[in-house]
Amino acid sequence: MQIQRRNALRMIGGGVIAAATAAMTACSDALPADAVVAWQGPGAEADLRHWVLAHAILAPHSHNLQSWLVDLREPDVITLHMDLERLLPETDPFSRQLVMSQGTFLELLDQAARQRGYRAEMQLFPLGAFDRKGPDQRPTARIHLLEDAAVLPDPLFAHVFRRRTNRSPYEMRPPSAQALQAIRDAVTGFPVTVGLTEPSQAAALNVHREIAKQAWSIELSTPRTLLESYKVLRVGPKEIAQHRDGLSLNDPMVRLLTTMGLFDRTKASAPDSHAIQGQIKRFNAAIDSTPAFFWMATADNERVTQLLAGRAYVRAQLAATAHDLAMHPLQQALQEYPEQKQMRAQIHQLLGAQQPGQTIQMWARLGHGPAVGPAPRRSVQSHLLHA
């Protein structure tokens, strides 16, 4: 879960109004080299599994939490768990998005294995899927790497190191028909239905935009969901390099006020503050610049389906990257916390997912955006489960 937009912090009446909420839609380019070294790729790894994992950790993840925990104690096997210390209980109370993020990891792992002539034989939830309440210590997947001369490289793998989540304003020119077809083709074989709202559908585009704006406003004005983002906000080179995850903000003014103890990340900014209102204004401008929206629906919301939807999403994003298109997930209206109930109903109605079980798993902006840098990534070693 990358981006550029900078906000000042303004002092009014002796208090500080923190515009650091910008980090939830944008991050600074100038990140410490150590924080993004993973994007340079692996070296000559003696263990193939380490080489494969070095690509898997570049997958997109909600809030850039990177909640992937890997057990390599069984030879030639990778057992994937969800890191139970890296959850989003407020904005993702049932961990639907986090299970999708397990899927994005597995997809890049599979592509990397193919690149080396190996088949990643996957058993999903080998000890059973956890229930709707949330994840537990059971693995999400067991992967056995088997050399297989019949395995062919995936063309999408060529774009793994270029993939970005781009939250910037986009150009209003529409994606090409060729690019849209490539995105559809990329998810063939997965249990998802893909939808695209294009510039010719002006009325539908406007409805998309209004739902996105309202859902974002709700998230920013709900203290506990705002604070959940503050908790993973990394301010300045030292924090960014130390954590290599979360939402990075390297703005000099924010860094100065943080050093002075004037930016308190334990308190939510007031909904009518300059910080929140300014952030809403900037987000709305980005939404209004969006020429197309992409979404994926599934017939049910089972854990395996969520995981496979994650695999499908990163494939769609890689296909978009191949055609120089940017994607920016808009998960707020899809989230299951009470304050978003109305927005979730509206987006499901708009996209025709109203039958029992039908679920919109992904909704994203799609268009031509400016170049942005990669998000911080932890090392492969930091994801390993030790006995």
C-alpha cells in the first residue's frame, strides 16, 4: 500500500492543526534509500524461496501494513500466515482487505516462481479458513515449489518493479480500448466479474465520484478510523527507514513540528479543522480528475474468494501498468464498519451487486497519472517466522 502531495501545518490560536492527514492519500517522493531498497530486486539467493519472496513482498497491501508472515522451516515449502499484530480492526473489521492482500502476495510469488521454471503448488487455508470474525494463527496458504519444464513465465512479471499505487490527480484522457481489454484479460480464470465505467458514461462517473467523496469524508471525520491511519503514519526519514511500512510523510514542516512535539498522533483532528477540510478538498480534486473507474465483484464473500480476488486485482494492476495506466483503490465505501453502511449499500447498488453474497471486492480509480516513487518495503528476513 507511495505518492506525492505536501501539506503545511498551520498554527491557529496557539494550537497546531495537523495537515498530516495528507499521508493517507499521498506520500513524499524523497524516501530514505534503505526504505525502498527492496525495489532493486534480490541478489544471488542460495535459497530459491528467498528469491521468490523478494518479489512477493512488493505486492500491494492495505495501508502498506505488509502483514505477511512466512514459515520456511519445511524444505522447499513456503507457509504463509497473516501477521496478527498487523491488522486494521477499525477500517477492516473482518479483515476482508487483509485477506485480499494475502492474495496479492501469492500472485507475485507465483509469477516469480514461474520466472525460474518452478510451479508454485498452492493449498489455500490448509487447516481451514478462519471465520468472519477475523484471522487466527492458521496459515492462509502452503506453497510447494516444484521444478516444472512445462511452466511458462507470465508476461505480467515484467512490470512487478514498475507497479505503483498512484493517488495523484490523473489526466482526463480516457484509457485506450486496448488497455481496458488487457485488464479484463488479465483476470481470466479467476472468480471475479470485472467492471469499467468509462468517460462515455458521464452520469455513472458522477455517481462514482460522489460516493467516493462521501466515503472518504466519513473516514476522516470518524475519530477511531482516522487514528488507525495515524498509528501507521511514519514521519521523517528516521521513522520511515525504521519501519519501512505504513504511510510515509517526509514533509519538512511536519518533521519540524513532530520534532518539537507539536504534532500529536494520538488525537484525531476535528472534522471541521483546516487539516481535514483541506484534505477533503484535495481528495475531491483527485476524484474529479478521474476519467474511469475499475471494480471487481464476486458471487460470494468467502475467505478463499477474497484471497483469489486479491490475486486478480494485482494482475489487473500489472496489466494497467503495462499500458502506462495508474490505479488507486478506493476501499472506503467498501469497508464494513457501521459509519460506512450507507455508502457500501450505494456502491453495491450502483455496480449491480445486490444478490445475497455478492460483494464488490475492489473499486479503484483508473487513468494516466504522473510518475510516482515506490512505497517502503520491509526485508524478506523481517517477514520470516522463527520458532
